[in-house]
Amino acid sequence: MLRPVPIVLALLLAAGCAGTGDEGGGDTGTGGTGPITFATGRDTTAYLQPLLDRWNQAHPAEKVTLLELPEAADEQRAQMVANLQARSSRYDVLGLDVVWTAEFADNGWIIPLERGLFPLDRFLPTAVETAVYKDKLWAVPYTTNAGLLYYRTDLVKKPPRTWAELREQAQAVTKKHDIEGYAGQFLAYEGLTVNFTEAVQSAGGQVVSPDGTKVTLDPAKASTALEFLQRGLREGWIPKESLTYKEEETRLAFQEGRLAFARNWPHAYGPAIGRLGGKVGVTRLPGLDGPGSSTLGGANLAVSASSKHQQTAQEFIRYFTGLDNERRVLTEGSFPPVWTELYDDPELIRRFPYLPVLKESILAAKLRPASPTYNQLSLVIASSVAKAISPPFTESADDVAASMRSELEEIIRTQ
């Protein structure tokens, strides 16, 4: 149930009309009410429409229409950017990948939001950080995410905590059983950037500073991360087929019993249990000397600067990120919610046993840099790593790490 907006706050929203044009790039203001459109990636679990129907029944004059964009994040971003650059009012509420916040804010495509409207103190703090840029709140956390290590409990007695243990166990399993060892997302796209970034973090390093203004990549730690992946592919406990894997291919390979270990997001848990039953275990990603660090994922909700109904859009976001809906995000959509208390709910833990591990992974996860040029940075990282881990491995890890650092510095220097 929505909490009433305080009268003073409502007046502040209306008064913000004149100022929003400068910061948000539009001249429509925050006072507009009326029907809105919610643009987001394709709903593959069909859980969204019932939530929208509940809003529409209570707000007949401010109905929300779901506009599904492509499933692939790159295609979603391309369509949103084209719309926002044209200053079209077709989109009101935007479902943004957490790495887009800085870019969309910097370009004036979304408006800053009033922190007091949302119970941010009850959200996971790492999730809130993804919605903040230059000390302003530009979106509201809707889902969060962290990479996990899936493993076969019937083949592995104790899950690995380090890369050395993962290597040893993967090699032992592949020798004893007709199954491959370990795979992540190793195709040259954002998923490879994430996997490499996690490896660097799990070796004690960092690629770019959190504010996106400085390359912090230590070539030695980057080489260590690359060598971990190179070694697995050379020795065969990482199958070469995984060089073509995105999230879906990794999920299918694990749940079909072709992998003993897999790095994936929490959405892969339900299908894996459905196929493998009690043979599925989940733990934190391993690291160089102990548990590793995931890269934070998820989605935030923002208001288009060109929306004509920005007040309704903000009220809808308050409703959609409320506690009741966030519970449904998990139970009906299988996405990690942003409310901290849901991870400690005994009933939910019985249904989703991985929640305590996921909470620990999210709180230990690192944000990708809040940079308006993140897309360029990611392309450089993915293409560089792809060179290093592709057979016949003619690119040395040291050379690739040094070259990557130079290219990243050039992008940040000219941003």
C-alpha cells in the first residue's frame, strides 16, 4: 500500500518544475499526472503485468502501460538512448541497468529524485549506491544481483573457496565423471567484462575507481586474473566451448548436467533445481586466497526528463519498489529484491535457500564505475580479455594487461 506523500513534499515536487529543465534536460517538470509508459527489458517470467494491473485498478486515471524492450541489455540501451536523444515523451519510467545511471544522468535524460520519497535506509546499501551519481539520487533500486558459484553437491563434498581448490576439484571431477569442469560467461560482451572484473577483484585489485575518474588497474593483479582463465582453458577444466557462453548458455550447460561448476546470477537457481533437484549447491565465488568478490548487477527505475507525467511516474516507482512488490519480485519473478529484511525472512529462506549466501555476496560485491563512458570502458575490457583467453594463447597476460590499462586511461582522459 502506498504511503501518502506529505503535502510539503508534494509542493516541492510541483515547485521543482522550473529547475528540472536544467538538470534533467527536459522542460516538462515533475508536476504532471496522467497515464504513463514503463519501458523495460522483456519480461521472461510474466510476473510484471499482474503488478501493473494492481496499480491500474487503483489509479484508473494514471494507468501504466508496459513497453517491453529487447531482452539483451545492449539493445535495450540503444532503443532508450534513441528515444531520449529525440526528447520523445513516449517513455515515462525507465528500467535501467545499474551501470547506465551515470551516463543517463550526465546526458540529462533522467531527472534527479527526492531521496525522502523512498525508504532507502531499508534497502541494501550497495544497491542504493548504484542509483547515486555526483551526490544525487537519479533512480530507485528495483532489483539487485551478484554472481554466485553453482556446484554439483553429488560430485563435490565441499565447495571451493579459492581458485586453486576450484582447479583441483574441477580436474578431479572431469577425470572421474563424464562432465566438464567450470564455466562462466566468456564470450566477448559485457558478461566477459563482469567475469574479468570479478577475477581482478578476487585477486585483490580493481579496474577503475568507483567514480570512474581513474584507472586503478594493477597490471600484476590483472595478469593474475587473466592467467587464472588462460590456465583453465589450456588445461581443459574450463571447456573451450565456454568462449561462446553468455548467461543463458551457462545456465543450460549446468542444469543439463554438462558442468560441475558454473558462475551465474541467481536467476539460474530455479531452473537448475527443477532439473537437478537436491544436487545443486550455491556458494560465493572463489578468489585467489579465499572467497572472491562479485560485480554488482541489477536494475534501477528512473524518470525520463521528457516525460509529461513525472509526478505519476515517481509515485508509480514508489509503489513498484515497495515491500510487498519487492517480495513478489523474488517469489514470482525470481529476481533478487533490494529490501534488506527480505533476505532474513525465514519463510523466504526455506523457499530460496541461497538467500543468505546471496546477501553476503551482494554486500561484498563491487560496483562497476559510475562513468558516463562505461560502455566504452567495457568494450575495451571485453575485447582485451578475449584476446588473452582465446586459443592458441599467443597474447601474454602481461602484455594484454598493460595494453588494456593504456586504452582505459585514454578513454578516461578524453571523457
